Amino acid sequence: IPSNMVERIVESALNDKVVVRPWLGASGQVVTADIAASLGLARPIGILISHIYPNGPAAKAGLKVGDVLMKIDGWEIYDPQSLRYRIATGKIGGEAAVTVWRDGGARDLLVPLLSPPEDPPRNLTLLAGKHPLTGLTIANLSPAFSEELGIEGEDRGVIIAKIPPASPARRLGLRQGDILVKIGDTPIARVSDVVKATDTPRKVWELQIKRGDRIIGMRISA
């Protein structure tokens, strides 16, 4: 483990605190050669920002969707892992100097190093009843919970946190880490949406889940 990350962990442990690392509040994709050429970059470098969390550190610093984040504190960024690491090794309450490519030129910004909010609360809930999701433990995603789970680019929605080996959902092919998108015609944003949707008896259950970059549909007869 890199020494500066160890330093932050030890500092938190000595003060009897849970280890909380800074959070950028933005995500995106690796800049390929084609993307670099289209943006006027001399070579592939950085992360093309596609999502910025409202009122998060990136938003406060003035980052925009479409920016290419090229450097953090002078270190070049080539993938989401290096971006995450450079932010995580900073100290909450400090700042990180970032270089972005925007409108054909580089510019420097200061990002405040803040802890990710747990909004909404995760609300871990065990589902019960006569429906395909019975036995699942689900939770609300938030910036804090997503960071804790190591999930990139997902800071809202409802995630399957635990799935028993012999549950109906396991037999249907659902997996821990899947994000529930829709049950029937009901969009799922919070745990309460799932509880309400599964309280309604149905002859046919239609589910949509997100797994990585894919949306998967399921249709199950009761």
C-alpha cells in the first residue's frame, strides 16, 4: 500500500475514526486515441468527464461535463483507478490542484477535498413476502456508500447488497451488486420504491436491472 495512503489510514485510526477518504464527485471514461484527436489533444491522456455530482467537490471547483481531467497535483491521469488514488491520498479539508482540457486548451482548477455524503442513508433492508426478490438485502446508493463499495460512476439508485445462495432471486440470475432500475412500470430510486412495488401482488413480474454498463430485462411468472 502506498505510504501516503497508509499515513491517512493510520492518522484516522489513532483518532478512533472510521477511515474516510476524499471524493471527487465526478466520473467518466478513459481518453482513447480517437477521443484525444477529436478534442485536439496531442496524445491520449486523462478522463473525459461524463457525470458530475451536484454540489460535489468537482462541481464546486468548476469542472464541467466534457472536460478532460489530465492531472492531479502534477500527476498525469490515465484511468479511473489512478484518478481515484490521487484524490484518495489527499487530506480532507485540503485542496487538489487539477489540470483540465477544455475548449482546446489546458486550465488549472482547485478541487476542495471533501468527504462523500451519505445522502440518502443506505437503509439496508431485508425483503420478505411472496415475490421473486424475497430474501434479498437491498440498500440505497449514495456517494459515501458507492465509495465504500468501490463502485465507479454510480451514486444513486438501489443496489442488491446481499443475496442468499438458495433464494429465488439467485436462481433467476440476479447478483450481488446489481442495481434495480424498474419493477413493472415503477422506476426504482429508493429502497421504499422496492418495498412498495413488491407489496403489490402480480401474475407476472417484470424487472429491469443494471449490471455494469448493461440494462437487463427479466419477466417472471408468479
